[in-house]
Amino acid sequence: GVLRCGCVLVAGEGWAKIRTMTNHTGERMKEATPSTPVLTSGWRELPLVGEKCLQVTKESEASQVVNRRRYLNQRISQTHKSKHKRIDEETELTVPLIVKGDVGGSVEALLGIIESAKPHLVRLDVVHLLMV
């Protein structure tokens, strides 16, 4: 569809009632057709880069969508944390690594990073070094 001033958008955990739109030359626009890049103002909270936009009919609907997304993201985060806690308590995971580089300096740099990394969830084990 066509994006117009006054439209209500939801993207990620942010939403906006579009107040103004400007094109790449700075001209104000009243509407933008598909594939027309515009800079919009009116965001209550900025979405993350790459979030897909959804147009809704009114601000209350946008608020409901955002609240539901925040709730779901919070639940996912809690589940993720409890899984990692269980993994930490049960066992230490070891990941075998093969380090391959084209010059000695790059391999040494990688080894330095690997050795200085503090293992949070896994232990990194270098099983083979190769310089080609």
C-alpha cells in the first residue's frame, strides 16, 4: 500500500503515528508508494534495524501489539536464561576448534583471543593449528 502522514505503524517493540515524511533530498512528502525511501518522524520508541513494519488502524491497536510483543520477548528471555542456568549447573560444554590461517600473525592473534576469552557457557579447546 501507500504510506501517508497520519498512518500508524508498528515495528518490533516501537510504534509511530507518522507526523512527517521527507525524501532523500529533504522535500516533505504527503505519501510514499512502495519502494520509495522516506525518513519518518513520530516514533514513540525506535525499532531495531531490519524490523518489519506493520500498519494498524489506530494507536490503541499499536499499543496492544507492542505490549504483546514485549511480553513474548520477556518470556523468551526468561526461558533462555533458565536453559543456560541449567546447562551451567549440569555440565561444562567443550567446543573443539581447528584454527586455520594464512599467516602466522593472524593465527597467533586468534589464539590470543581464544586464550583470553573467559568461558561463560562453553570451554574452547584448540585441537589443531594449521597455517597455509
